[in-house]
Amino acid sequence: MERLFKQLGFKPRDIKIYEQAFIHTSYAYENNLDYSYETLEFLGDAIVDLVVSDYLYRNCDFDEGKMTKIRASYVCENALYEYASGLDFGKYIRLGHGERQSGGSHKKAILADVFEAFIAALYLDLGYDKAKAIALKIIVPYIENKDIMLFSDYKSELQEVVQDVQKSLKYVLVSESGPAHDKCFKMSVIIDDIVYGEGEGHTKKEAEQEAAKAALKKLVKEDR
């Protein structure tokens, strides 16, 4: 974890709180620990929401509705997953045997939760100002990079775009594989009979979201 601290440019005071931020409940159960990242996640959720809200208020000249929508894009599970993945959080997470075998270190929900727990650990260890500074260091590049899309609901966003130009939109199942407990679905999104994107996920809805995300990226490039 020293590499992560160096990467973000800070020195921890209490290393144990950061270790807790990366302990999944399955690992805690198997090792008879009475703590995991869950309570930290609860606190971190509020901190991330405040940090992003404060940043938008101070730096964006939008009305409340627009800022609310933008904030949702950068505090949603998709966004938190991107932040955690960008910092290779998966390599630090401690998982129980079963969760590890099923690829828990790459699961979106787990990585998103761990990111929030990590921000909470920063807050408890070094205070709000430091936690805010590091959170902004991680998140702001995503906000400023218009090529990175972190909409909380890609399908709804794509639906709005397609309605504006009066085109047809549908999702089609391309393939389904894997055992019952770990299915993988591949979906394509078709706009006016043209495939605009494909996506994979453990549920059809998740695969549709990924397909919509790919389609939105393609549409952005076409508009340039």
C-alpha cells in the first residue's frame, strides 16, 4: 500500500484504518475479524458527495438542476469504480476465498465501495481538508476530461440523445455464457438499424448500460 500513498502524495498516521478500508466482509468472516470496510463506506459516501458538491458550486456556473445531474454522474457507482480502477485498488483488496475465486477484486460494486471507504479513512486519519484535497486530485481530472463519460445512467442519457434526433433505439442480446452463478451477457445497442455499441455484464441490464456507454462515446466522436 506504500505505493498508493506515494502515488497520491501523502503519509498516513494510522496505517490500520487504511487496511480496514480494503477488507471485504468475506475476508473478515474467514479471519474472525469484527471489522471490514462497510462502516467506512457509509462515511465515505457522504464525504465524496460533499467534496464534489462543493467543487461544482465553486467552479460551475449552472443552476441547481444542472449541478445535481452533473454531481450524480461523478458520485455514482460507475464513477467510483473508475476512480478505484485507475488507482489499481483491486490489488489491495482483501477478499475471502470464494469472493476471490469469483473475481471480486474486479467487481464494480466492491471497488466502488472500497473507494468510498478509502476516502473515509483519509478523513479519519488526516482530517477533512486533506481528504478533500486528495479526493479532488483523483476526481477533478475526470470532470475536466470531456472524453471520459461517467453518467449514472447511460441508457437514459442515450435515450434522450436519440429522442432529440427522432431515431429508433433497441438493445439486442448477442450472447450469454458462464455458469448460473456467474453469467456473462453481451448486448448490442442498435440505432436506426446500425450497431452503435456493445457491452458485457453479469446481468442484461449491466450489459445494456455498457453498450449504451459505448454508443454515447461513438456519438460524441461523430459530433466533432
